Amino acid sequence: MSTQYLSTDAASQMSAVRSLHYRSVSGVSEVATAMGGSVLAQADAGDLARIQSAGIVDLTLMSRVGYRGKGAEGFLDEQGIRLPDTPNQAVMQPTGELAVRLSPREFWLLGSLNDRGARVAEMPRLHKETPERCYPLFCEDSHSWFVLAGEHVAQVMAKLCAVDLREKAFPLGAVAQTSVARTNCIVVHHRIRELSCFSILSDATSGEYLLSVLQDAVTEFRGGLCGIEALL
């Protein structure tokens, strides 16, 4: 499997990768991921306060993979992945990965913060030939990934999305395929530690725009961009 973020130099050595909106989230404090790039470790000393209210963490360079087809469910079951029973649901794995079912035959697996996505990154390398009727989806190429976390996440999203994302209508494990700030997105409700989180996956070419919209929306709640360490 190849990815648009990966490149090789003249000596065929792997070089660092970066997201399409790296200028907005780069910093001196960074953490390497299994995709070969790095994510922001800490924005500044205010990260912990922002993440409790309405923090944004860019996980675009965290590993993720998808599979589609009649054989996809059986293939993932063989890998020991716990899958949701119905579409538009997600299940957190014991090791921290998030298994998302988008349709009866389409599944995405989002990498764990615990191992910086290493387990998910290994799957395409270990299974270069997928079983019959099981086709890989290169969602790490096609989508950006942001986590919105904190007490006010539903209020933030109410500004940007027509779907009611309050917990009583959108409980843990729920998935919405909807429009966020007029951008097609997948929104997954889950928890990291005790924090309520929305993982928001958008078309990669819209990532920088969506990040700017999210940053504007959280200012009311004294939120903002945070590094990954705020979630660990």
C-alpha cells in the first residue's frame, strides 16, 4: 500500500511525510507516528485547559485503513477486530483503535494513540493481497482527521452541523455521515480517557478549510488547537 503522504529520496530512503495543512499545525514539539510523519505534541502550556473545554487535535498523520466488500467483515473478524453490528456505529478496541462501520460492507479502522497507529499501519503490509471480495480503501490518503474534545463539543458542532450531536441523540459509538460547514464529513462519537470526543474525517482537500472553521467555532469556549499529548 502506498500513500500520497509518503515519498522517497534519491537514495530510496523514506523521508518525513506531512499533511496538506501542515503549516497550520507545525511546531517545535512533535511526535512521530507510524505513518512516517509527525503530529503536534504540544501547542503551548494552555493545551490541557483547552482540551477540557473545546480542544482540536490534528490526527491526519495517524494511521487508518478501510475495507469494503462482502468479504470485509470476515477478514477483519479474522484479525481479531471487534466490529459494530449495524452501519453508522463504532466500537473502540481494547488496544485503542476505533472500528467504524459505514455501511453493511464498508469498515474503517482508525489508529490508536497508544501505539501512534502502529497496529493499523501494519495491516496493509501484512495483507498485501486481501481475500476475495475484500477491497482496501486508502482513507489515510483521501481524508483528514481531526479530534474535537471537551465539555462543549456538541455546542461547537451545533454551529456547523444540522444533525443533533448532543449525547442524548448521538450517544457514544454513534456515527454520522453528514455535512459540517458545508463539507462532507464522517463524525464519530467516542471517548479518549474521560473526554467526550468527536473524530471528524473530511475530504483531504478540505482539511485546511475545516480546521480554520473549527478553530473559529471554539473561540467562544476558550478552546483551540492542542497537541496530541493533551489526549494521552
